[in-house]
Amino acid sequence: MSLPPCPKCNSEYVYQDQELMICPECGYEWNPTEVAEEEALDIRDSNGTRLQDGDKITFIKDLKVKGSSQVLKIGTKAVIRRMVEGKDHQLDCRVDGAGEMMITAAFVKKA
């Protein structure tokens, strides 16, 4: 019987103790039978406020749209559809007047 790797450190040396799974490398314990919420990404706006899916945001500076001559002006509003892990663009947003696009969290603030 193969056990899932540790969700924190990705170690394969996981063992089961009754209903809990335990990682001996990092000490993380979890219950695999519970419906676990996805690990929320800790993505913060330019002010340090934590962002979540569905939040409304505004741009804090003018941004050029890559591959287009369009410029998104300061104060443009958007809604976060989902957040993704990445170093360049963390927010998949629906921008007013521009459609769907990926945005870097450092250039927005929570509305």
C-alpha cells in the first residue's frame, strides 16, 4: 500500500498512525479522510493585504498590456478569478474594459 507524499515537504517517508498521516522529516500531521481545503496561496497586494479569489482590486500604476498597444490606467478595477503560484503573474483576473488577463500582485491593491 503506497501512502501519499507529505503535502508540506513532499517527503516520501510518510507513515500512518491510526487515522493520521505523519511525516517524520518535517513533523507535519494530517488526516487524509477529511476533505481538506486547498492550501491557500499567501499572495499579498502592494499594501501587504492578503488577496483571495473573488476579491475586487484596483491598479496602483499604469500597466502596458503585453503584445498590445493598450494601457491599463491607474484606478482600473478588476475581479480576481483565481490565484496561481508563479513568480511573474499570480492573479488571473477579469479586468473592466479589457477582458481576462494575468496580473502581478505587486501592481494592485484590494478595493
